Amino acid sequence: MTRREARNFSYGIRLLPAPKRAALSAVYALARRIDDIGDGDFDPPGGATVISFEEKSAALAEVRASIRAVRAQRPDPSDPVLVAVTDAARRYPIPLGAFEELVDGVEADARMDHDAALSSGDGARGVDHRNGDGARGVDHRNGDGARGVDHRNGDGARGVDHQDLAARPHATFDDMTVYCRQVAGSVGRLCLGIFGSRPHPHAAEYADALGIALQQTNILRDLREDLRNGRVYLPTEELARFGAELRLDAAGALADPDGALAAYIRFAAERARGWYAEGLKLLPLLDRRSAACAGAMAGIYRRLLEDIAADPRSVYAQRRSLSGAQKIGVALRALAGRTA
């Protein structure tokens, strides 16, 4: 699953020794399962795809129960992902409670989808928000595609009214940070459990910050796709301060006639750089190959952030990504101990 789906994450995972690579792949698989439920893209044992808010809520409750079974070292023996995560947790001090934080964040996404669907008259239909990297901060779905948007009505919207979206849960940046910590900081801390580090009182905080930095990059990259799907993550307070508005033009691209949105994106990118600077303090605490793994993951997203900051309008009509050659270059620099 990791080889097939973790299109960005895998460049870092490959740099780990085999035991850590297997453990991190298990963590990725469970995180991806949680994310897929939120995206309405998880097939439960009965075979029916999870679609409605009620079905997503029930599936997430089941996953939460399975996480607690793993923490008690009593996984369902018929579920290879749970067995693998339990084995990994026996070998490494993985903070399994972070998976429940990820569930909290995905539940917030499911609620946002539900509210957006109701406001658009689309019922409780769960739209597809495939974000890429299984842990909402990590690009895995198709690396450079259009996030699996369903184009049945010409703009992938499934009937959502993009000009009048009511579901905007993040009033302030602090609100958005809580969400980022749930869906991506949690993954940073899970990874740290496998990487291991020299004793340091702030190691977990650095891992958390690095995950939050990645998620901020994801949010900026995916503005258009998220809006098409009824999701708005940017703080409404800040958008209002910049006089920026998230809406689509007649061609289905983000509308920004006066450049206010571009100015906001540059502001948000500058702030995300600070989160990367804080998170990258983790690397000197790791062994060489773990540092290379974390450095490659962070490097790919940081390079993407710089591309977006240099040309904010580049995300208005498409989903930005790095080429395979660029990702390999970042991974090789990380292996050499370079983060820039």
C-alpha cells in the first residue's frame, strides 16, 4: 500500500532501514485507512463504500475501537494492518493515542462535508476529498493528479454551491492549527516513535511542528480542490483582514481580480516557513537515516511551498506538485544531510 499510494511519503520511507521502513509502512496504512473513511473511499468488510455522514461516523467509531484494541495488544487477528501496527508498537515506542487525534481531525472533515452538503441541498452525500497522503498532510493519492474529483456535473462539485458555502469551521489561525495538529502533527509524533531520537525535552514538539508545517502547505496547494469539494480551511478572520475571498470563476479557477488572495497566500507561506524552521530542529536529534527520511518528506513539501509562494496564482487552476526527478533530488540531498 505504501509503495502504491504514498507518492511523496515513500521517497522518505525508502531511506529507512528495513525494520523501521516496515513499521512506518504499517503506521501509514492505518493512517490512510482513517483518511479514506473521511474521504468516503473506504470499503468496509460488507463491501459497501462509506458515503454518508452517518456511515463515516460509524466507521470512524469502529476504527477508534480498533486503535484501543491495538493499544491493549489485542488486535483483530484477521486484519493485517492492525496486526502490523501492534507488532510495530511492540518494537518501537509509538504513541498510539496519536491515531485517535487523527480520527478527531477526520471527524471534523466529515462534519464539514455534511454541513456543506446540507447547505447546498445535496443531502448527506459525502464528497470525495482525497488529499493525497493518508495523514492529511502527506500527499499520496496520485502525486500530481486532481484528487479524484468526480466531474459528473462539469466541475467536480457534486452540486455544491461554491459561491455560498456555509461550512467554514476555522475562524482563526489557532482554530486551523488545532486541526493541523490533529491530522498532521499526530503523524509527525507517530513517525518520531519509530525514528527514535536523542533525549530532548522538545523532540515531540518539533515533530508536531513539522507535521503542522506540511499540512499548511497542503492547505495552500489544495485551495481550489478543497473549495470545489465544499471544504474551506483558511481562517475566515485572516481572509477578511486581507480582503480575500475564496470563490470560483466561470472557468472553475479561483477568482482573484485584485490580487488579495495572492497576497494572503504569500503571507501564509511566510508563516509556514517559521513552522518548518521549528520542525527541522528535530533532524539533528535523529540518527542519519531517520533524519534523511524526515528531511526528504519535509524537503519535498518545503520546496512545494516555495514554488507556491513564488507564484501564488499557480494553484488557482491546478494542483501544484513536484516532478519525480525533483523529489529524487530532494531525497538525495536529505540523505547527504542537506535540508535545503
